[in-house]
Amino acid sequence: MKESGITRRKFLIGSAAGGASLVAASYMGFDSWAAQKTVSQEVKITPTLCDACGNWCAINVYTRGGRVWKAEGNPIAGNNMGRICAKGHGMLHEVYNPDRIKSPLKRVGPGKFEPISWEQAYREIGEKVRGISEKYGPESLFWVQYPEGNADLTYLFMRALGSPNVFSHGTTCFLPRNIGWWLTVGKAKPEHDFENSRFVLFIGRNPAAGLQLRQLRDLARAADKGARLVVVDPRFSEAAVLGRHWIRIRPGTDLALMLAMAHVMIGEGLYQKDFVNNYTEGFEEWADKVKDCTPAWAEEKTSIPKEVIVKLARDLANEAPKAVIHRGYHGAMGTQYKNSLQLVRAVACVNGLLGNFNQLGGLYFPPDVKLGKLDPEKHPVPPVVEGPMADGSTDEERYPLTPKGIGISQAIPELALQGKLKAGFVYHNNPLRTNPNPARVIEGYRSLELLVSFDYVLSETASVSHYVLPESYYLERDDVVHTNHCYSSKQVAIRQQVLKPLYDTKPLADILVGIAPHVGIGKYFNFTLEEYNRASLAPLGVSLESLKKEGVIDLGGQWKPGEPTFATPSGKLEFASSILRDLGQPAVPEWEEPLVMPDRNDPHSFRLIHGKQGHHTHARTVNQPYLKEITTINDWGRIWIHPDRARALGVKDGECMTISSSIGKGRARTKVTEGIHPDCIFLPSGYGVFSRRLQTGFGYGISYNDFLPTYFDPVLGHIMSNEIIVRVEKT
Ligand code: SF4
């Protein structure tokens, strides 16, 4: 297997530099705080949930003298087990960010805002929403959000308004991963029993940057016990540093690798026959489909030598069922390629050949926690909104597999320009920076008659909104009860107020209760957040007081290996999906070309790929000074290029390159490294802030979104964010 030219030592030097920043970052302005003579004041520890990424790790936050001092991971919490990452530390500081919005704002001119009272904001927004709904219909309203625990409240709000249009960031992140697994095994997110695995294979997944702290701990333990960790990626990622082997693959071709591995396992009889016979559907059909997918065929596609493919398949199969292919997240199994859905299906099916479902060292389905609801006699529930979303999600003729509540958020600008969407709420989201083709996104969002942002700073999207409502920072508010805090047992957790709000801000529940009467839906918001949370906890036998005291409560129900069950139409793992067949889609995973390929005869032609770094969550954290410092100390904003390709362009390490695509142009300094496939260049994601109101992040780096046209995958509508061909020149 190919090993990278990057040494472990070199990476660790970089990590250590980042770590040095973290020591500074884990204490909240200690020197200035100490200078205020608050040292002797009482220390208070409040359990809550981090909000710096979607993992919502449970943390204990220390305050001293009424100021945040530091945070530690909550050791009970199943998804972080006492750990906290750089982002978690860094984003504590944001509560004191001078860029924060201090009261509701109303836009009174281009780039000009004036502070208004909450009452004025509620009244004006409510009346405008009501007017737009009456004039154009409730389906002209939308809500877009980064999925948060408070999503239950936002769904309720939009349902009360009569609109089906609730969007998440799914089509820019995880949608094919969820749908591919759901089609194959009936659930979207199986978990891994890494601690007992003998062989873990990552396909385009980098859990050391798209952090999941529990997974990292378990992987480290598995490695200590001698498990093999193999990373297939176009670049030498952080996960490749963690792993024992890195296999460099041509971007967009992971599907060919999976099909060839299935070819070897089936052809050599290396699959788990009892599992396949008893728990799967459509094996013969898939076996027939992969008959021609030989390792030699896959070598052509992937650039991985056929001997490596054969060895990988045999080694993985030899460790079955304690062998597992990671279920994926964003990356190749997320929304990056046209063939991502087929890839997820293929990965799920190869896991099926390994027979690892509900087995030690394999995959399992986390136990569900069922929360209670408010008494409908006292708290009326609005009727369900029938019909598809404005973007065609759930429409049988368009995107029948794309669920409501996820939708196709990059369609919003087009729908606004077509006049189908007239008013929107943007919650914890910044589509002007995180969606493709920013010029078009700006044009679309600006064309709305009403745009309301919930944000704590004037992000790019907040800056063009008619109203900006400052939700209290996560350390200043309570949220609804959360349940997804453990993989292997049932846990319930809560985000709660650590500090009194520093400014005139409010939690989301209060804001919705404030707006609702002005739109005529007040009867659906006749509760307090406390009532809502008590009703949620009632069936669990857990009091709100005890949950607030502990932060996380384990309810037992620990996963145990045993007979697998699948929630598919056949009740089995479906190599052949009846749902896809009925929709006229390939029933078994088969080869599908990526949407675009670079011109191999043109030295300037590259695929532009991107990925997260461990100290950033997309555009959300790059305005945080300590986290930015990690980037600048390590010079981690550079764009990666292979030495052979750099030489052909006459570019040396650290020099500038100009990158252009059909929609954009930009410049970046180079990192010339053997840790990248020659067909592509790699750009770390999250940078390229263009709101001048974000003083730290502004002007640093570029974003892949500046080069990505507005695409819609034909089956799910996702953005296909690595399907970008760029022209690269020495600047
Ligand atoms: S992974 Fe880090 S940023 Fe994300 S929730 Fe956990 S501590 Fe916070």
C-alpha cells in the first residue's frame, strides 16, 4: 500500500503548535479577568452542551466572578466521554466577542441597521409574515437552519404557519449518506463498535477533522489493540495520520474501489455466507452486476494498483465480522459527488458481505429515546402540512427521496428569484457563505420581501437581512432537551444557561412565542420552554431539575450484539433496493461516472476538492481569534498541490496560484506536498469570510463555494461539491 511522503513527526510538530494555542485558548481571558480582582470569587460549575459544531458534546463550564473561565468535557456523555476539542474551547470566548449584536436590528439602508425593541421586532415581523402569507400563500414562506436541538420548535412554527418549507444543510453535507443507508438497512446512521474491530476502513471520511470525539477515542483504543486502520482518500488527511495505511485514490472513484472489492469477496467466496443467506435480499443480482468490476477495471478508474485492491478486499474479509467500513459523513459519502448515493449503497452492501451488523467490532443501530409531548388538550397542535416542498422534495415527480425538513437549500435563491419564495427565516445558518455560487445566493436572498436572520454576529447573511434577531449565545440560554448523546446506550441531555445574557438577547422559544400572536398562530405557542421540556422528560422518569444538575443522564439500554434486524421493506439488508427499483433507479449499486473529470492533457486542469480542519466548523468558527491563530501559526490556509503538477506549472511551495472556474476566480498560497493525488488540488473549508463585520475572519483565505456552480444531483438534489474543474496558474 502506498504510504505518504508526509512524516508523522512533521504533522505532530504542526499539531503541537496548535496545542500550544489551545492551552491559551482554554482559559477565558484570565489575565484581564484577574486584573479585575475577581480571583477570590466563587467558582461555579454548570453542565451544558457545546454549540461549536453539530455534535453537542456535553461540557461542564466553570465561571468565576460571573465570567466564563474554562470548560471540561462531561465524562458521562457517550459522544465525547469527558473530552472537548479546540473548537469547543475557542467558541467559549465568543460570548465576549466585541462583534456581537446587542439587541434586535432593523435594516434601514444598504449595510445600515438600527437597534429596535423586541416588541417592535415581533410586531413588524409578525405583520409582514401575515401579509405575505395572505397575499402569496403560506407556501411562499421558508425556514432554513443548521439542524439544532431546537428544530422541534421551528418545525412547529412553520407547521402553524402552514408552510412545508423547512430546509436544513443536508444537501450541502450528509443527505446521500443518510438516504443510502436508509435504503439499504432501513436506518440512516448505523454506529461502529470500533473498540472491538480488527480492521477499520475509511472511504473519504476524516473523523480526525470532522471530529467525533468518542469515535477518535475508540479508534485509538482499537489501534492500541492492534487493529488495522486504513484510510482511502485523495489526500493524506488527519485520519491518514491516525491510520496505519493511506491508499491514495483518484477523487470521485471510491465507488469503483467498492465494486471491485465486492467482486473479489464474492468471486473468492470470502463473504459471510450465513449472514448473506439469512439477512439479505438481492445478493445474486448484485453478484451478477459486479462480475465485470475487476480489480484491473478499478485500477483504471481509481489509480490504485489492482494488487492493492485485491489485498485490501482479502484482508478486510479475513477479519470479518470484526471488520467495518466507516458509515461516512460529509466527504465522498456525503454530498461531494454525483455518484455519492451509489457509493453509500455500495459501502453498506460491502459491510453486508462482511456480515458485521449487530456484531462485536462491526455496525449497530443506537437505541432510540422517545420523548414525551405537551398535552394536546391544553396546547393545540397545528395540522400537518400536506404536499411537497417548493423545491420538489418529496414530490414523486422530482425528488421523492429527499425528506421534508431537509429539502434542497441551495434551491432557495432560485426559488426566490422565480417569486415562489417571498419570506424566510435563517436560523444558525449562513447560506451566503456556505452555499455554492455566492453571487447568485446574494441575488436570490436579496430579492426576498422579508428576510429574518437569527444570529449573534452580522454574518454575510445577517448583513443582507431585513431584521436580525440576536438569539442569546448558547452559554446564555436553555434549549429543548436533547437525546442523541450516546451511541451505545440511551442518554438524555440539556443545554442550559451558564451566564445571564450580556445583552438584550433571548432564547429561540421566547422569540417564537413573541412573534406567534402577531401572525395569528399564538394559540400554538401558549407554552414556556420549561413546560415543553418537562413534558419531553415525563415518560423517561427524569426530572428537569435532576437533568440540569447532571447535564446528561444515562437511561441504560446498552447495545448488545445479537441477531440483526433491518427496517427495510423486505426486513433484510437490501443489496437490491425495491424502493429504488420502483423509482426507476438502479436497484443494486453499479458504476456511475463522476459529473466532471479534469483534462489529463492540460497541465492547468484540476479537480478542486475540499475538507474540514479539526479546529474549524465551516464558516462558523473562523472569526474566533484563537482558532484563527491555530491556522496562521501552522500556515494551514494554503492550497495543496502535488509536486509533479506544481513543477509543471512552475510553482514553488508557498508561492501564489490563481484558481478559476466557470463562476469564480481567486488566489491562494501553495502547499506543495506528495500528500495529494496529482489530479486535484485541496482547499481547506471554512475560510473566505467576506462580511466586514466579522473583523477577525474577514479577508483570510478563499472558499470552494466561490468556484462551485449551483448544481442539483438528479436523484437527491445535493450540491456535488467536489465536481469542480478549475484552471490553475502561477500568479
Ligand atoms: S466536537 Fe468539539 S466543537 Fe463539536 S460539540 Fe464537541 S467539543 Fe464542541
